[in-house]
Amino acid sequence: MTVTTLATYECAPGDRGAVLELLEPARLATIAEEGCEYFIVLQPQERPDQIVLIEGWRSPEHLAAHRETAHFREIILGRIAERVARRSVAICDEVAMTFAQPAI
């Protein structure tokens, strides 16, 4: 069963660029982990200080292992947390996913 995390960061004013720079090595390390199916970084158009992360994991066990990695603890919970005014994370079960078919 795919597990999806939806994380929202409210960056401290002026810190969005620094958070995105810190996030890049964590993103690359995360996508290389066993069980990580995707990692999406979004910037809401109406909220310039907000960053939204969507990660897909093959199982709850893969997600749990990710949360024990050095890059998660040092970058996400360490350096990024210092620059984020608020952080919320929702762990979601996938109910449905549909992709558009390419036009032929």
C-alpha cells in the first residue's frame, strides 16, 4: 500500500530561498532511498513563504526507515526546522490516483 506524506512549511519571512537550497540535498538523498516512489516540491502561487512537499512511499515501513536517516534528522529536523515558522505533516493512505492519457 502506498503511503503519501503531505508536508507544509511556513517559512520565516525571507527564508524561503534558503529552505529550498537546504531541501535540495535532502530531496536527492530521499528519492534514492529504497521505497521512495516520488518526491514533489510545490510553491503555492498565493503563499510565497509556503512550501509543500509530497512524498510517496511503498509502505509504512519504508517511511519509518526514512525518518531514521541522517539526512532527514540533520537537514529536515535540524537546519530546515530552524528556518520554518510552522511545519505540518499529514500521513495519507492513497485512495485513488489518475493520470491523463497522452494524446495520440
